[in-house]
Amino acid sequence: MVKQTIQIFARVKPTKKQTAEYFVDCEEQGGSLEFVVPRDLADGVINNKRENYKFRFQKVFDQTANQEEIFEAIAKPVADNVLAGYNGTIFAYGQTGSGKTFTITGGAENYNDRGIIPRTLSYLYQHFSKDSSMIYTTHISYLEIYNETGYDLLNPQHEASRLEDLPKVTIMEDPDQNIHLKNLSLQQSANEEEALDLLFLGDTNRMIAETPMNQASTRSHCIFTIHLCSKELGSAMVRCSKLHLVDLAGSERVGKTGVGGQILTEAKYINLSLHYLEQVIIALSEKNRSHIPYRNSMMTSVLRDSLGGNCMTTMIAAVSVERKNTGESISTCRFAQRVALIKNDALLNEELDPALLIVRLKKEIQCLKEELALVTGEQRSDKLTQEEIQQLEEQIDVYLEDPDSEVTLNLGPDMRKIQFCFSLLKNILLTFTTMHFSLSVLELSVSQQEAFEVFLRDHEDRLSIENNRAVLQQRSVFTLCSTSFILYLFVLFCLGVAGNLMPSESDSVEERILNQIEEEKKHYKIKSGCLKGLKTEIEHLQLLHEKLKVKLQKDFENWWTQEGARLKVLFLYNMHNMVCHFYGRFILTDRDRISTKKSRKKKKHIK
């Protein structure tokens, strides 16, 4: 458990208008923001108003601070804690137009204007890609609270034209006072691109209304939540944490903004919810306060863990230093000072993997059922199911293959399973004995291949088989050569060999070609006749070889059967002698032991 107060930071919005007199003091151990309010002469001679208002923060970011500095100092430490398994919350508080949305979400004009949400997503997914020892899964939710009604901004219906088209989110509380948000969807994001698409979808569905004070002021509270689960490879423990990134609606004085109608109603709801938030903060800062009014508003109910619970929380006080906004800025800083008094007890959200936990509980339930059946004598059906038989056969296989001598066969109190396993083991033993006998017989003799070679060496048809094999090889080689020669003649004829011969002076070219063709025809007829004769001879030799082969196989099988029977009788004879010899020694040993005991008793009696 980590006990930590809520960290508070201040950020001054840049402005080109006339500013109030303020001072930013940055120190190593923190920073301070001081406002100077001059006395008003209209109040008369007696003026008890303070002139200086000084507030302490963890750090104060002046007008020149950029988005990268904000992320590194505020969001990155919280993201690291979330990666370690702790819940985290970052929320921005301040009046309308003080730069809360720019700080949390960012601007849309430049890439460097990205806010805390997109930068945190990028930081987390970069960490996932570098850390190969962990398995990470992320889900994202985006909740909007408008006029005390919750809406799911990540509804799959992209074409929602009105806020009322989005699903309404309601709060439910279990007996342990844990908050559950009904109808709030959790969208899984496998990479940074998918997460940013969800952020864009939520921002598109977000309710925007214009006020004279801020033409892009958000009129609702928005909570962007990253749910992160991490697990080491091969580990049964899983860590599940969440990070709330909250953009609160701006507080404002209705008379100052000059709004009416629907906008006035919105402002009342916003101010009321912020008032309830302030009540919760005040109650938490009081030591002896027993009741904390979380249920007064939906926002304080959702942020219950973030305020005085299991969470590491950070607040960003967004202030505007324009002279006309000095009062609201001082009020924001006062609120931050009260928030800094709240202590949270952050716990490491680590638990056993639910899948493994289910497996363990199922085994435990099965063991309890078997123990109960053994005690109560519960009657079971007479026959085992096919599934139970298959499981028992697998258990027997694992039991016999395990080299550990201390391994046990856990069958429970079911006598049907015990009897079945005894029967199965008996069959395995009989089969093993038969196989052992057969293997022993084979070991006493030579292998079947070696036996066949011995048998063939003395067989009467061995010479005939060898002669036929030699003649077949000779004829096959001759056939291959003859075929190649005929193919050569055919190619030679096609290429016009006769045309390539140099004609003599006395013979014409046509006569030489005709003579050459006649010669090639004679050679072709001779070779073709030889091939036909070889074909007939080879077929006859193959037939004789197959007949001898079949006869030789039958003769060997008969011989092998007789030889096996002889070896079997020899093996049984040797086994009989060995058993008789063993039991003879065993009986002799028992007799010696008995005689030894008698002699000892006799000696003791004599003494």
C-alpha cells in the first residue's frame, strides 16, 4: 500500500490581454503562484481586504510552458505507476476558458499541441513494444456527464446526430459499495492507432456548445479511462489497473458570462456538480468526518476511488491571469490547496489469473464432492461413461510413463474407477508379458532379415534366382543401348544428316541422300527386330523370377515357423530351469532362517 496525498500542479494560460499582477516562483522542492490585488480606493479609508494571495504547488507552469513539459512532469509519472499496477487519475479544474481541454486533450492545429491523453497513449504503447517479457491488453472507455446524465461516447453508432442518440450510462453499486457503470462500453485497442481512433470518435460525439466567453467551451464533464492488464510470461498473477484522464467542465459566474435559456441550465448543473465535488473535498480534508457525500452527483460517484480511495491522483489547476479573471483564479487555487490535504491509499492491483483460478476451484469442488461421496456413501451408477473411461485410460498412461517412483494414481473414492483401473492394469501386465516373451524369443534367435539370408544361402533355387537376375540386368542394359541408338538414328534423319554429307563429283546430291536413307532403314529394321526379341525374353525372365520369388517366400515362412517353435520350446525350458533355481534358493533361504531361529532359542534355553 502506498499512502500519498493528491499531487497538485498549476498551469497559467497564455494570454496577450492585460494581466493581473502575479508571480511564479519555481523552487527545487516545489513552486508557488502569488497574486497581488491592489486596494480599491472606493472602499474608503478602512479596507481589510488582503493584497497578496500566495499558493503552494508541486510545480507551477507559466505561460511559456509547452505540452511536452506538462506530460513529462505530470502525466508520465502517473503512467509509470499504472504500468506498475496502481490506479491513477489526472483531472483538470478551473474556470471556463482557462485551458483545461487544451491540457488534457490538446489542440487540433499542430502535432506539438497534443495533450495528455494522446501523449499518454503513445507512451504506453511504446512501452508495450519494448517490453517483451510481459503480455499487455488495453481497453478504453469514454464517459460524458451532461446535466447529471451519463452518456457513452464510444457507442458503435457513428452517425449519432444528437446526444440523446447515445446510450445512457447509469450507476449501480454492489453490496461492497463498488461502483459499476451500466451501458458504458469497453473497447479493446491493440495498438496506438486504434486507441487514437477511439479518442477521435469520442471527441466527435462530445457535446459542444458556444458561450460568449468561450466559443469552444465544453459544457460537460468527460472521463477518458484506460484499462490496462499485464501479465508476465509463464506467471499465474495478473495486474489490472486503470487510468482516469478527466476534463471537468469549466466553472463560471452566470452573470459574467451573459447566458440564458439552455446554456443557463447547463451552467447551473455544472456549478452544482462542482459544488458537490468541493463538498467531497472538504469532507475528506476533515479528519473526524465519517460521511463523505459521494452520491450527491454522478461525477463524484464515478471518481470515488480517485478521491480518498485506491488511486494515485493528480490535479491540474488551470488559471487565467487576465485581470478580469483574478477572482476565479484565486478561487481555483484555494480549491487546489484543499485537494492537496486528501490522502489516498493506493494498492497494487495484483491477483491470480481468473482462468487459472477457475481451474483450481473446479479441482477443489471435485475433491470435495468425492470426499462427500466417500463419507455419505452416495450411490453411483453402475457403468462408467465413455468420457470417464477415456479419462481413466489417459491417467493410467501418465502414471505408467512417469519415472517418479513416488507418483500416485488419484482416483477418488469411486470404487467403479478403482476396479476399472485394476482391470486395465491387469490387461496391460498380460500384454506386456506376452510381448516380453515374444521379444525374448526374437532375442534368442537372429533377426528375420538375417535368418532370411541364412535360409537363402542353402536353398535349392538360389542359383536359378541369381542367374535370372544377372540375365535380366544384362538384357536391360542392352535394351537401353539399343533404344538410344534407334533414337539417335531418328534424330539424325530428322536433322538431314544426308544433306550434310559432302557430295562427290560423280554422284549427285539426290542419289547420295536416297542411298543414305536406305542404309538407315536397314539399321532401323535390324535394331527394331532385336528390341522385339529382347522384350519377349525379358518378359519371360520376369515371369520366372516372380514364380521363384513366391516359392521362396512360402518356403521361408514354413521354415521360420518351425524355427520359432523350436526356439519357443528352448526358451520355456530355460525359463523353467531358472524359476526352479530361483524358488529353490528362496525355499533354502527360508529354511536357513528357520533353523537359525531354532538354534538361537536352543542356546538361550541352555543359558
